Amino acid sequence: MRRVFAIPALVAVLTVAGLLSALLFEEAGPPISWLALGVPLLLLAWHLLRFARRRRPG
Amino acid sequence: MKPATTRAWAVVHTWTSLVSTVFMLLLCLTGLPLIFHHEIDGWLGVAAPAPLTAGAPASVDTLAARALADHPGRVIQYIGWDEHEPGLAFVILNATAGSHPNDSITVNYDAARAEKLGPASSALMQVVLRLHVDLFAGLPGKLFLGAMGTLLVAAIVSGVVLYWPFTRRLAFGTIRPRRRIAWLDVHNLMGIVTATWLAVVGLTGVINTLSEPLIGRWKATELDAMTQAHRGEPAVAANTSLDRVLATAREAAPGMEAAFIAFPGSGFSTARHYGVFLKGSTPLTSKLLQPVLLDAGTGAVADTRTLPWYLTAILVSQPLHFGDYGGMPLKLIWAALDIVAIVVLGSGLYLWWTRRRSAGAAAFALAEAR
């Protein structure tokens, strides 16, 4: 359970932090939200690329 | 998790998704251009605000007079100031002060010169917006989409529960090569990394579908109580200067800026009061509106009190639904997450359809994951 949900839980925490930071903090908020909300997208892109590369080796 | 428990959650996931998928696809597809409505309207030649002229904004009385002269046969329901574009004012006009918002037109004005800039949004984006908000079916359409949004949240929760039995033998992000299994793994991966975002956007969307009845409740209770003290006094015809109304309202709510003026008889005022709604200046306090009610005849403050929690909840939930509160990068992230959500919906539909044709494939995938 802990192993399966470790990364999803981290993504969830980052998502909430990202959503709230731009709402609560005027200066630093938006850049923090871009970084935090970018994580799920980067994670996804990385795993999809890895899958695509393994399917067509070389 | 016992197999019977997994099966039960799978039934919940399948049916909450199936019932709502078509509407969720529509909402994701129409939501995508709506993220960029400001930019798209700009490209379509609409609502390009004139460059800011230095100096104080024009008199609101002049602005109102211009707007009325520009639109014969209509009356003003609201005058407001754009949240993102300083110097941009919008005027909402309708056949009568009490006419339904769906029949209104919104026109942008240069706040400094009181000059008409044009309609606030293109016809295309208005159609997209109506499809997204109420399917052109008014309040029943909104509430229906709210119900579909609730099903979406149930589908997300059940999906997160099912993530465990389906991936517990796999490293995070594993995508197995066989075609249907690959789509299952992609569905699980995309679903789990966007679950929180989609749940927030879904829930805030559902909250927004309740705005009409909640505003009605506010008018029947709070607004009614705010005007209680002045009931029975003879109504004076509205002849007060709007600039004076605005200045008086600002004095009643120090440190705040006007967001919009609701004219007498419109949705956010009474027949004999102006409602001036003021906002704070930080991203959060700009969502916490303070209404000041002023007698339309004398211009005197009738009452002011903070909005009840349920209207504040709607206002705070709106940026979390629109994604318009963190600049262009946040909009792009919103769009990317929206596209991922579309793939999750589409792959879910595909998985359901192929399972119908090859019964037991899901059980097979599950067995393989064990």
C-alpha cells in the first residue's frame, strides 16, 4: 500500500500546494504553482517517453 | 483488498464514469478554449483594450451615459472593472433591470476615456461558454452538469481505490507492451497523477453550478435583512451621481476597490438600492467581496456586511476552476492537464468497450498484476 501510493501521494500534495500557492501568495505564488503543478505532467511525460523508447529500441 | 470488494468498486467506477463520460468529454473539450478565452477573443478582434491613458479614470456617470446612448432601448444592470486588465471597464445591459442574465449583453469600455471598445466576448466563445455552463438549458442544465460533476468525483475516488489492486505488483509508471494492457496502464498512470487536479476542478465546477440558487437564498435572507431598517420609507427616484455612490461605498469599506456596481432592480441589489461590491487587492482577498447597499435616491449607505460563507465559497472556487490566477504558464498547465483528462476519459471508454468484446480481459490484467 505504502509503496503503491508513495508517488501518487507526493503528486497529490504537490498539486494541492501548487493550486493554493498562486491563490495565497502574490509574488512567489505563481512560480511555485508552475513548478508544483508541472510535476505530474513531467512525471507522465517521462514514463510515456520511456515506454515509447523501449517499444522502438535503437 | 478482497476480490469481491475490488469488484464492487469496479462497478462503482464503471457506472459513475459511463453515465458522466459524454458530458465530461464535452466539458473538457469546451473548457480547453475557455482557458484561453481572453486570448481567443483578442485574436477574433474582440475586446482588445485600448492602451492605458495616464491619469484618473473617467467619471462613472459619463461612462453610464455613454453606454446608454450607445445602446438605445436597453438599461444598465451592472458596471464593473476588469480583474486582470486595469483601465478596462465592462457594462452589462439588458432590456429591463430585472431581465435574465442570459439575455444581457456585456460591452467593454475604456475606463479612462469612457469610450466603447466593443462586445466583451466573441459570439463563438459565448456559444462555447453556454455549452460548458448550462448546455443552453438554463438552471436545469447547470444543475444537470453539477450532478454529472458529482459522478465524476465519485469516479475519481473509486478510480484511486482501484489503482491499488491494479498496480500493486508493478513499479510506478510501468506500461506493459500488449495493446489493451498498455492502455489500461496508461489510463491508471494518467488518472492517478491528475486525480487531485481533476477532483478540484470537478468539485469547484459543481460548486459553481449552485450559484443561482445560492444567490437567490442570499437575496431572500441577507439582502432582505440589510434593507430591513429602511423598509416603508418612501422610495426616491434614482437621481444620485454614480461617482458619489462609488465614493460613499469606498468610505464604507476602507482599503477596498470597487469590483462592480449593481444597479437598482438587478440581480445583486434591490429595486431601490445600488449594490456596490468592493474587493481587496491580493489574489485571495480580491475574491472576498464586500457588498455596500446604498439608497438609489439619496446615495446614503443603507448597510454593509460580509458575504455569507456559501457565496464566498463560490467566489474562491472560481479561480480554482478557471485556472486564470497564475499567468500564462498556469493556463498552459491547465490546458495540458485538461488534455490528459480527455485521454483518461477516452481510454476509460475504450477499456470498457473492449472488455465488453473480450470478457475477462480486465480480470486477466488484474490477475497479472497480482
